[in-house]
Amino acid sequence: MAAPAQVTDTVEQRLGAIEEQLSRLADAVAAMGTILGVSLDRQREIEELVDTLRADLECAAPAFRDRVRLPCPLSSRELDVLIGLSDGKVYKQIARELSLSASTVRSHAHHAYRKLDVADRAQAVLLAAERGWI
């Protein structure tokens, strides 16, 4: 499981790559317009779409970055169990993979549910995924 800072760094790298791709797309649109003789109006429409995408990305990025920076209250074992549950595994499968007993896995899962204030595995997995912990 990656630390929140590592996840944030990865997000930053991906956002940078998307920004670079948008820039290349804008350059390609301009070149395409020249090569194919696309009308200037159509070229401007496409450039406006690229600008809109860029603005949408800038608006969405801070919210995503803030979401992944939330501290995780779970222990590493609780996270391991939650990751197993998110993969659709049952306690016995997770126990085998982590070299634990099924009852220990169940205890870790229930501790995680209490810490996250959720009722079941589905809610726990959803919350952890939304917050970027798994």
C-alpha cells in the first residue's frame, strides 16, 4: 500500500502527463488545420474544446489531491484486509494470503468497520476507495 505522499506524487505525475498530452493535442490540432486545410472556424472550435478540457482538469485536480491527502486511521493489517475484501475475497482467502487465521482477519475487518464508522465490508471498501486509501 502506497503512503499518501506517494499517492499524491503519483497523482501529480499523472496530472502533469495529462497536461502535456493536452498541449500536444492543441499543437496537433493546429498542425492538422494547416495540413488538411480545415476551416479556421472549425480549428478554433477544437482549440476551445481543448482549452475547456484543460480548465476542467485544473478544477478537478485540487479536489482529487485533497481527497488523497486524508490521513488513514487504519493499521497496515486492517488496510491489507480491506484490500483483500475490495478484491472480492472471503476471510479464508485473505487469511491464507496474509498467513493469518480467518478469525484474525474477521477481527481486523470489524476493527476497520468501527474506525470508519460503517456497517459492512461494502461501505468500508467504498469509503476507503473514495479517500484514496486502497
